[in-house]
Amino acid sequence: FFVLFFFSAPAFSFIYIGGSVEIPNLTYTNDLNDPKSQKFLLQAEAIQNYLAESYESSFLGKYYLKSVVAAFSEGESGLRAYYWNTFWAP
């Protein structure tokens, strides 16, 4: 009785890139401190959708998986959103 196990490395890798973006026409408020607040969730979703549209329509579109907004702060001239993107690489 023989059992053969075969393990191979995945055919691709995940790449995570973090960053921030400042949105001049939006204002930071204290309820954006709470990632469970309705305002945080709605604002994060809007920015995530914007990032998704931007990446998907670029040359990176075929590698783009998702964006996640993790936090907000007051920027120099508007709302600053901190996010990370996930891409895959063959």
C-alpha cells in the first residue's frame, strides 16, 4: 500500500500595495474614526469603487483583484483615505 502526495507551489502570487489618496472636496469628521459607522462604510465603499474603476480600466486591470480602505484622516486640503490594493502576478 503506497500513498503518494504531491505538493506544488501556486501558479501565481498575491501582491499588496498600500497607499493614500487625498480628496479635496470631502471633509474629515470624527465618525470616520469608527470603521463600523455608517459614514465610514459608505465613504470607504465609494472610494473602493473609484479605485476599482481606475485600475480595471488601466493596463493593470487584468491583475487587479480589490481595494480596501482601512482608515481616514484629515488631509492638507480635504479627506485622506488610507487603502491597500491586491493584485495577482503570474
